[in-house]
Amino acid sequence: MCDRRVVIKKADMRRTMQQEAVDCAKQALEKFNIENDIAAFIKEEFDKKYNPKWHCIVGRNFGSYVTHERDCFIYFYVGPVAFLLFKDG
């Protein structure tokens, strides 16, 4: 992926955790080509580090409307790929 510009659209999350989400997304993009695999990787990493239940949606075109725990939400882009990561439950 050539364009790696990061744009955080909305976040309710500590800045350090936001950076971890972005770093994890970049790592997933390097490892995987399929969006489901990218999302699963990020979800599993955040479940391990911050306890379950994290949810991750990855793609170039999707809509969403979710509820989340306080301080556990981020919506951002890495290049043209959008990432929605949040904890609920």
C-alpha cells in the first residue's frame, strides 16, 4: 500500500491507545491482504492487551452505528482503508 497517511476521524480513547491501534493496523496491513484477516488480527491483539470484547471493522466502504465502552473507540484511516475499533460488553 503506497499511501500510508493516517487520519483519525473520531476517537474516544487515550492517545497512547490510539497510537497502538494505528500501529497495529499498519502491522496488519503488512501481514494480510484480506480485510477479514486484518480485522481479526487487530481484534485479537486488543483482546489480549486490553481484555475482551473488542470489535473491529475494516474496509474501504461501510456504514456503522455502534455503542461502546467509555475510552474504547476509534475510527481512522490508513491510506484509503478505514478502521473502526471499539470495545463493547
